[in-house]
Amino acid sequence: MCSTCGCASGELRIEGVSSEHAYHSHEHSHGLPFAARRLVDIEMDVLAKNNHIAAHNREHFAAAGILALNLVSSPGSGKTTLLTSTLTRLAPYFDCAVIEGDQQTTNDADRIRATGVPAIQVNTGKGCHLDAQMVHDALHQLSPNNNSLLFIENVGNLVCPASFDLGELHKVAVLSVTEGEDKPLKYPHMFAASQLMILNKIDLLPYVSFDVGICIANARQVNPQIEVIQLSATTGEGMDQWLLWLEQQRCA
Ligand SMILES: Nc1nc2c(ncn2[C@@H]2O[C@H](COP(=O)(O)OP(=O)(O)O)[C@@H](O)[C@H]2O)c(=O)[nH]1
Ligand SMILES: [Mg+2]
């Protein structure tokens, strides 16, 4: 259980060789011990407070006409590469800004700034996700222009960022073809919370064992409405579809 961020939900199952021995945590019959109940209360407080600040961020984005997107994925799926590739194409025409989340280093903000787009790096230390307060504080420093596109690159983690609303219009899940087509089933909350799944690194498809059709079916099993774009952030294949999707969100 991740007690830092409240990602536990009382659904713990530990399965052994025989399903008869499956263990699951439960709140019925003998209830939770006091310490566990207190932990759940604290976690609910954390999420309620986060939701309150996220609503404030969302009001600000709406008032300023800012389109805010929250990019979520495991580490290394290509979020920063996708962003630099996107910004190189978009920044001549639209105001863009980026909030970068990582546990340590300013590497990603440096990569974004190299494209000429303003970026703020948030280092979460031991934290496994960005929260709405971090985004709120970063916004005060970044001051994105009205009617701009704001990309938030979350900490690489397919679990906890699913629970934390940042005030974004949509979460965009980036999955690369080197990660395996079963990830939407293993980490369903993230794909259920996302409007769009970007399947990145399709240039590597000839070299890896990855079934695109199965991956998309898995994603739609947890989220029948999820949109899917296949692209390669490095070769540029499929980027037009992503740029079109961004334009549609701006117009909507
Ligand atoms: N072949 C290939 N490599 C990619 C692609 N996108 C990203 N990468 C590589 O994947 C690695 C991780 O990328 P990065 O953008 O730092 O991932 P992040 O941790 O999600 O931000 C880097 O070595 C990138 O060059 C792609 O479309 N194709
Ligand atoms: Mg990155």
C-alpha cells in the first residue's frame, strides 16, 4: 500500500499457487483495525484536499482559456521526447508552456527549454506523483499566457498519478511498444482515467513482440471510450494525428 498518496483502495489481493489460498483485504465482518482506519481517513483527507485545489486550478485554466493536459506513463515511455517533438512543431504558432515532474534532476525542463518553450521543473523527492498544489505553485512561477497550451509531464509511474486530479482537461496515457500489450490490464486505473492513449515508439514494432490490436483491445476493456493514436516521437510518424487531436481539444 502506498500510504503517501492514498492510492490504496481496499482491493488488495495476494494470490498463491491455489486460488483457495487467495487473500484479500476486506472491511466487512471484523472491520479495519483503528490504525488502518485512521490511515484510510488520512488518505481520504489528502485526496479531498487535492480535489479542492484541482478544482481551483481548473477554474483558472477555464478563465484564462488554457488547455491543460496531464501526460502520464511509466518512466521512459517517451513523454519528454513526445513533448519536444510536439513543441518544435507547435510553438511557432501557439503559446505553449510545460510543467515537468520528476523525483530528481532538471533534465527534462532543460530539454523543453532547449526548444524555446518556457518550462518549470518540479522535483518531488520521494513523492511518486504530482499533486494539484505543486501544479498551482508551479503555475504562479510559470505564468502561462492566456489561450496557451499547458503540458504537464507527470512523474513516471502508472499507479499513483491516476488518483490525483491536477485540474487538467484530460489525462493522456503514453505507452510504448517496448512495455508489453498487457499494461492497460495490469494498471487499469490509469487507462480508465485517460481520454487518450498514445502508443509510442511504433518505429520499434519490427524488433519487439508486441500486438497492437491486443493492446488496443486491452485498453478498451478497461475504458471503452479511450481514443488511441499510434506514433513515433523520434521518426515523426503519426505526429499529424496527435497535432490534429490537440487542435480538436483547443476548439472544443
Ligand atoms: N525508438 C524510439 N525511441 C524513443 C521514442 N520516443 C522516445 N524514445 C527514447 O526513449 C527513451 C526515453 O524517452 P523519454 O522521452 O526520456 O521518456 P520519459 O521518461 O517518458 O520522458 C529515450 O532514449 C528516447 O530517445 C520513439 O518514438 N522511438
Ligand atoms: Mg521525461
